[in-house]
Amino acid sequence: MNKKKFLEKITESLEKGTPTSVEDLFTQVPDTPDNLDAIKYLSIQESEYATGVGVNDGVLASSLINTLEDAPMPAVIKLRYPRLTEKEWASILRYCTLVLCALERKKQDG
């Protein structure tokens, strides 16, 4: 599948919405950590760049995941998924960054 088709499928999926809310997922998935109160949807006043999913100190999740793109695959991932390549790992991180960016709204200048 070429990149354009792939992005069209992802966009179509996002536009259809999810069958359950994120809040429902947090409460239904048994291994969800109890410290999720550190994650929230940042407002314009809380983030210098945009609104979006982030942590209480104003750092956007997309920025955190984007930073990981520059790091080698963690050892724990290599152990759990020994056939996963660095290229595949980088692709997954890029996809996660793009999905998180899709949930953001950039500040307007002026």
C-alpha cells in the first residue's frame, strides 16, 4: 500500500470516530496505570504551542513521542519483539506522533 492510500485509510478511520471513548478504555482495560491523572487535554493557556493530549506541565504527548524517534529501540522492546527492526520501530513511533498531532489544534498567531 502506498503512503497516500495508507494516510487516506487512517484519515477515514479517524473521521468515523472510535467505537468507545478514551475514558471508557481507561476504565475497562485492567492494566491501565492508576496515575493517568497526569495525562490530560491541554488548553491554549497550558501549552505554548497547541491544545492537545499532554501532561500537567504543558508538554504535548506528540512532542514526547517525537523525541523518541531520535533514540534507538529500547532493550525491553528488542527482548519482547526480537524480529522487530529499527525501521519498523521508527515507523510505529512516527505513526503515533502523527495520530497525536491529529488530535491537536495549533495556536493562531495574532
